[in-house]
Amino acid sequence: MGDDTVQGLGHLPEMPGKRDRFGIGVVGSGFIVRDCHLVAYADAEFRVVGLTSRTRSTAEEVARLRGVPSVFDSVEAMLDAGGVDILDVAVPPQDQPEILRRILAHPKRPRGILAQKPMAMTIEQAREIVSECQRAGVVLQVNQNMRYDHSVRALKHLLDRGELGDPVLATIDMRAIPHWMPWAEGLRSLSTFIMSIHHLDTFRYWLGNPDRVLASTRPDPRTRFPHADGINLYILEYDNGARACSWDDVWTGPAREGGGADIGIRWRFEGTRGTALGTIGWPGWPDRVPSTMDYSTVADSQWHRPRWPEAWFPDAFAGPMAGLMIALENGTEPDISGADNLGTIALCEAVLRAATEHRAVAPAP
């Protein structure tokens, strides 16, 4: 067995030069804001100046719990008050385009927006959002926070250094039960745009944009409201020979109906010169469960098993905000820009089409 050092693995995000430089306003007060965004921002010493939500009493409760100094009745009222450089928008995807347009129309619009993923439920709406932010001069970052999971970043660092050689096969095997929120009922897509979007974006992060997608999907027996894409199976083909696939199994057997449970998420990456194996910790939430990575290369033939104390929930949520802050500091494109994220939305669309039409589909961002 090799050493377990994490030095040089790049598993932690780069941070802005001055962490409290930008005032952050938050739109939304659901559990992901309460227990992930605001916790991660406090730990990173980011400066949150205000909170607004559809239900003021909920916003006030969350603000008291997390030490947010001000609560506002609307996003317009928060912008009117001044001091908001960045808006973190964490609302259901069907509501997000309208909220973003209200923000962009305001005379005191912020310098940057962190939009929740998916930024829209269709590629057409997503393109419009990106164009409108560009015309308004507002920097758009998308909160694809799995890119900041520590095992996902550590593998990306190995790939960038060429330690695993040319990519051959990447897989994600998810056997986990999401907590579908009430707002998910009635959307055109369930798993693809809400769950699989994490894995599709991660494959893009590791390998780039695929050339073709094959997919099959079926409803989840446990989810009672009507939906088509519950359990998702998909393969991504790359013309350079690489392949990626994921089994996004949100049923995972009758684990909640009295059967034995085998819940977890495992990933694997095989290259021409090495192999990496990992686990994703979020199914253990609300316990703090770090993700893991083990890897071996032909250079030394040993298994290296680095470990870290940080976990995706909540620690990784500081990463996308940090990336936006760095972009504002340096006048550069953010690492998960709206324009880049069109590739992920296009991949979601391709999975839906491939599964519905029973054929290979080329993503079209």
C-alpha cells in the first residue's frame, strides 16, 4: 500500500485573495441553503449580507440560525439596500429563469450570479439566460457542486498531470435514494435534470464533451408522482476512444420497504497507465461522510489511499462561490460559467432524447 498523503492532489478549491471582499445575497432558504450553502460560506469566511425567500418566516428562521444579518421581502428589496456584489440563487429550476430576469432588470444588479443547477429545464431557456447575463455584463457561474467533491477534484488533478495515461473507461455506479423535493412533481424531467446532471457534468469535467450518447430510462417504483426518467442508464462515447457510463439507480432495491439495504456511490477510472477507484459520501448525509479515492499507476504499482476530513455536504459548496469570486477579482471567465454549463444542459437533453427515441444522440449545446 502506498502513502496516504493528500499533498499535491488539488482536492481543495482555490480561494479568492480576500475572502470577505464581496457581499453575498442569497435567494432561497431551503435545506440546501440552510445546511450547505450558508454553513460552507461561514467556514470559508465569505461575507453573506442578506437573505430573501418566498416565505419570510422561513427566511428569518434560517437567518437567525446561520447568522445572516438581514432578511428582505424580495430580491428587489435586497438589491435596493445596496452592498450586494453577488447573488446566490437557490430556487427550484422552473422558477429560476424568471428570478434571474428580475435580477438582471434591476438598476442595482450584482456583478455576479451563482445560479443553481439546472439553470433551466430546457437548452433553449438556458441559452437565453446565458445571453441575457452577457448583455447585462453580469458574470454567471453555475453551482455544479459535484465538481468540488474532493474525490472528483483529486482525480481531475491526476488526469491533468497525465498520471493515469490516456482515458479508457470512466464509470459511476449510484445506488442511492434521493430526497425528491415537492417542486420536482410535474417537471418534464426527474432524474436526468435533478440527479444525473451531477454525473453528466462530472464526466464533462474529467473527459470533456462526448460525441454521442446512448441511454435507457424507466420510472422509479418508489416515486409516486408521474415521471418517465427515474432510473437512468447511459453511455457517453468519445471519438478518441474513451467511454463513460453511469447507472443512476434511485430505487436501489426495496431498501425502504423492508429489504436489505446496499446504498452507496462508487466511481472508477481506468487509463492506459493507471486506475483510480472512489466513493462519493453524500448518501450518508446528514452524517458528514468524506468521499474517497484510491489509485495505482504503472510508475510504482502500489495502491495509494489518500484521505481527507472534508465532505461534499457541506464543504464542497464553498467551491463554486470561490470560483465566481476569483473570476470577479481577476476579470476572467469563471470555472463553471453559464456558457460552459450549456454543454451539461445539452447532455441532459441528449440523455432524454436517446432514451425516448432509442438511438444514439449527439449533444448540441
